[in-house]
Amino acid sequence: MTWNDYFLTLFDSCCATYRTGARELDHFFSGEDLAYLSTIGHQPREFFDFVEDFCDDGMPSASTALLVAAVRRDYFLTIQKGITSSQVLVADELPTFGDELDGIGYLPRVLAKARAKLRGELDPDIMFCCGGDRKFLRTHGGIPPADFLRHVWAVGDNDHKLAAWVKSRME
């Protein structure tokens, strides 16, 4: 089975488990599943968060979760050479909801989360592509979450280049 097929099969399985009322992570993943997630640089809690939001809100879809995972996997394998980062971005280190970059509110926050997502450094209590992130991306030109991640990766540390790209989506 290819990595993406395993991902989608696991997503469906976790959705079925979630719908039984299970909410504890240890109900969702076998040892094989955990080993698989580590090969793509994905944390179990990140995966669960996508399942939970999909089951509760109908979004993000399994295909969106897969595309976001694909960007993370590519970054993990090409930039990090399959080595997991030991850094963790915690909530207190995130920009606030009201912070702005080039006049765009919330952008510093979603940008910090996206960079941490790329590096696999999100605290388990932080989710890239949460409801607030999805609202930001939707209202700023309907940016798909995986496209946002790829642009964050492409611009590196150039925050203003990313802000210009976001603004261009609004034109």
C-alpha cells in the first residue's frame, strides 16, 4: 500500500472509531499505525485533530488532511532528511489573534503555526488548519491549506513576500 492509501484508510478507520464515541488517542492507533505516522513526520494528535474536526464539523476533508500531510511529508523527507525536530512551538509563543503583518490580521499566527507544522514542531494542543485558520484562509482568497503551507515553505523567512502573496489572492 502506498503512503497516501494508508493515510486515507487510517483516516476512515479513525473516523469510524471516533463515531463510536472514543476520544482517547490510545483507541485510534495500532503500533503499526504509529510507526507509519512517524515515517511521514506526522504526530498522532495532529492526525486525530483532523479526524475530530471532520467528524464534528465536516471539514477539513480527508483529501485536505492528505494534502497537508503530503506537504509535511515532503518537507520532513527533503529538508529534515527524515529526522524529527526536538523543538516544540507552545501556545504562549504564538502571535496573538490580533497581531498583523502588512495590515493583515491573524497572518502572523497562522504563519507561525504553518512553519511549525512544516517542521513537525506543533505542541499537541495546537493545530494548523483549525477553525480559525480555515476561516482566515477562506476569507483571504479561498487559499487551500496545503497551498498555504507550500507557499510558506517557498518564501522561507520572507514574511513580507508571503503577505504580498496573500494580498494578491484578494485582488
